[in-house]
Amino acid sequence: MLSISIEYLQSIYEIKPSTEQPDYDEALDNIESLIMDICDILSDTQRVEFRVSGFGEPAWPVDVGTDLATIISQIPDVLGALHQSENTSIQFYEQGIERELFFSCNNSRVEMTCRHLVEDKLMPIKEIAGLSELRNMLGGLLVSFIELSKITCPAIAGHRIFQDWLKDVSYLTENTESYETDTIEPAIWENFEQLEIMRRKDYEVHA
């Protein structure tokens, strides 16, 4: 079954936050620029992994620095479509992976197919997921990325471009947090719960 997640190799609170001070031009840069810089920083820590499996392959050849950046940029539009029960897709277009996932909504279920972009042919395997389950998995991925960004890249996450993006996607992350925990990809929800526990402890220490 398709699985897309961010995995932490250690507590992210043990990762030294980046001191990089961004110098973005709001007339030229956009959220994709910031997401790429964040993913570069996360990749350099070597403490975070981007994992994708499914369609008969237990581990797709993806990385944090490039593949995660391209997927995070697409997630809000994909989630927006899924919340309307509309068909949508995600492209892994970096060299070495070059695939496109198609999501065809049918009431509460989603048929998932995968196409090789270079060979332009579908994989023979089809997978079925619950619509709510799929939205939770992708929403959890977005939540994990946002939390990672705030903790490891505070200067970039505090930039106006990033903050405006957060406002635009807030309804997607709020919906994810309100879903039942047992419908969310276990690894994603475990990471999110750990973040919440650590945040509460940090607040209690400084209160």
C-alpha cells in the first residue's frame, strides 16, 4: 500500500537550528524557493529521511533535498482536490524516480495508479485507499514538514512568504489534526504526537 512519510532518525529537538538568515526578494522568490532551501538544510542534518513505498516497491529512490521539496510544493493543491473528492495527481519528476501518482476518487474510496514518466506507461499494480485515510496521510506529511521547518529553520519559517503560505494551507493542517489518530499513517502520527508532547514540556519549563 502507498506510504509517504517523513521519518526522524533522532528527536528533532536535538538538531541544532539553522542560523542561516534568508535574503529573499518577494518580487522574485516564492514559497517553492523557501521549501527548497528548507529541504536542503534538512538534508544536511542527515537526521531526517523522506520515505515512499507502494506499488510493489518497499523503498522508492527518493531523498530529502530534492524529492521532498517537489512533493511538499504539490501537497496543498492535491489535498484541496481530495477534500472536494476530485481526481488529482502527484509528480515525482526528479531524475532517477520520474513517476506520477494518479488518484481517482469514487465516493469514500480512491483508486491509485502510477505511471513511469520516461517510459510513459502505467505500472500493472493498482491500489485502493480510503479517501479519509489518504487525506490524513498527505495532511500528516504537510504537518510534519511545517513543524520541522519551524524548529530547524526558524528564520526561513518566520519569513513573510512562508507565513503567508501557512495561512493559505491552515485549513488543511487543521483538518488533519482533527482526524481520529487511528486513521493516520502510524509513523506520521507518532512523530506528530512526539512534537506535541515536547512542545508542551518546553512550555511548562518556560512558563
